Amino acid sequence: GELTSRLTSDIGLLQQAMSTQVAEIARQSLSLIGGIVALTIMQPRLSLTALAVTPVVVAIALFFGKQLRRATSGVQDRAADANAVAEEAITQIRSVQSFTMELIEARRYASSTDAAVRQALLRARVRGIFFGVITFVTMVGIVVVLWQGGVQVIEGQLSGGALVAFLLYTVTIAAAVGTLASFFGQYQ
């Protein structure tokens, strides 16, 4: 039961990753690189401010990646345990019925599925915190860029239109970084 569960769930996850996510990762990577090049050409000084967030996001992704990997592995283990309990009881149904163990087997299965649900909820909390922190850090970076750009507009070093264009590119980069971080979380 555990082997069957591993094979079916892992193949499904691999299929999803290979079919849709590879193309999306390529698209987001191109958006990220194109946005960085455009920002650097437009305003090198503001670009450094905008890109200062990137190492923080990478560090957060690495930290939470380990947590997500551990939580996801736990979910897979608990689901495999539940499937093993069910398959064992079903394949040996005559023995279970002979000893009137149906209620005990049902409780064993309920207990193992409850453990899987608890582990899945833990993984959901870790993912929620991960994406919340990534979003917060990215938005802080955008606010700092807006503040620094606003100072440059006030000082006459930058036009308002150039600042708006720069912010649009910054948002494009932030969206690409957020999406890539999301894919990293899913990969874990």
C-alpha cells in the first residue's frame, strides 16, 4: 500500500511539475531577466535598491524550502501509511471479517488519515507563512524604491513618468520573483 501510494502520488506530482511548471518557470525567468535589464538601463541607482530585496527572498526561500520539504515528506509518509492500512485490511478482508475486526480496522484507518490531515495542515501553515513573508519583503522593497524614487523626483533628478515606468518594471520583477519562489516551494 505504501509503495502504491508513493508511485501514484509521486508520478502525479512529477507530471504536474514537468507539464506546466517548466514552461512557466522559463517565462518567469525571462520576465525577471528582462525586467532587471530594463531597470538597470533606466536607473542604475534605483535598480540596486530594487534588487537588494533579492538576496533576502532567496534566503527566505532556502529557509522555508527545508521546512516545506520536511512537511511535504511527512504528508506523503502519512498518506502512504493510510493507504497501507487500507490495502492491508482490504486484501485480508476474509481474515478481518472472520475475527470481526471491521471496527478496529476502521479505527486504524481513521487514525492514519487523521495523522495525514494534521500533517497536511502543518504543511499548509508553513506554505502560508512562506508566501506571506515573501510578499511582505517584496512589498517593502517596492515601498523603498517608491520612496527613493519620490525623493529623486522632488530633487529633479527623475521625472514622474520615469518613476512610474520604473515602478511598473519593479512590480513585474516582484511578480516574477514571487512566482519563482512559489515554484520553489512547490518543488520542495
